[in-house]
Amino acid sequence: MRTFVIVAAALAAAACGSKKSSPSGGAAGTGTAAGSAAAGSTEVKLCDNVTTVSLDTLPKDRAGGQAVADALMAQWRQAHPDQEWEAAVKRSWSVKPPADNRAVLGDGQRAGVTYGRYTERDVLIWARESERAAMEGARVFHSGDELGSTIAVSCDMCHPDAANTHPETYPKFQVQLGRVVLLRDMINWCLEHPVRAKPMAADDPRMRALEAYILAQRKDVPLEYGKH
């Protein structure tokens, strides 16, 4: 479980991996914030694609692997002292948990199915990353600065815990815009008017986070597009 948290904590586009410089071995490993491994050592890289440790001797058991992971995360936390935001979000605002996907595990899985066989680790990753997206949305939703408000207004001031946003009713004709819109279109209308901020592109990480949070808060509500 500890290793899974480590992998998810340093979100980045690149995957974790290791790179061997040469086939020899040695004594103890040392950590580096970035750069290549010394000759004869193995470089292990965190998921941020920057933080690395160089190992002269590869670990042989779980305890050794945990030590490597701990060394990587110690460096990452030192370089990112502001990244304990998840705990702060959970303390400040409620975020509904994602769906429990454990039903995909077990005897019902068959070898050779389209997407292969799922593991408990897969299910944990799905839940962890889905929840992180919603929590990031909660952080943006409650921050005028993150939204770019010029009058210090944030979304929660009109929609506590994303209330009365009704994402399940989109697409629908929205009177304010005079056309059929998606949820992101209405978010941008609100940004421009009550929040007094610039609209966000569809692929803006903040927009994606806002949509994730708003949708998460309406968990278990049936879809009914077009409803007013």
C-alpha cells in the first residue's frame, strides 16, 4: 500500500522506470535530485521524471525496495513542500468517494478478454487517481485565485459543495447562452460573469478538475440530459 501511495503522489506524464548505466555492481546507493547515474550503477526514476536515486547494489527484498521508494519520496517532498494539499482538501471540503470497482476481480475474469485480467492494484489506482482529480477540482472550485477571479469570488460562494450545478442535466439549452451547451460551457459563463475571470480552454487542467469535482458531487444521480 505504501508503494502505491508513493507512485501516485508524484503525478507526471512519464512512467516510473529504471535505467542501467553498465552491468557492474558495488556497495551503497546514493540519491540525486536529477541527472544520470554514475558509471556502474542503476538509476531509478520517480514518476515525476526528474527525481532519481542511483543504486550500486539492487535491493533483493521488499524492505530494500521500500528503502528506495522512501529515498525517492523524501527528495520529492523536500523539493515540493506545498504538495500536502490532499489532506488539506479532505479537512476543508467534502468530496464523494469514487465507485468501488472490486467487482471486476475474481473468478468472473477470463484470460484473453479484451482488456486482460485486472488486479487489486489496478482497482486501487483507478480509485486513487479518480479521487485525486475530484479533490483537485475541489481545491480550484473554492479558490478565487486559482479561478483567476478579479473580484475574489470563487464558485463555492454560490454553489456550496457544488450544489445546484446539476451536471447530470447537460447537454441542455441554457437561456444565458441562448443555445445547447455542455457543462464546461456553463462553467465558462460563470467564470466570465459572477467570478469575473477569463474563460478556460477545454483542456485546461483547471477545467478538467472542475468538471471532475462537480460530477463527483452528483454521484448516484441519474443522467437526464436536457432537464431544467
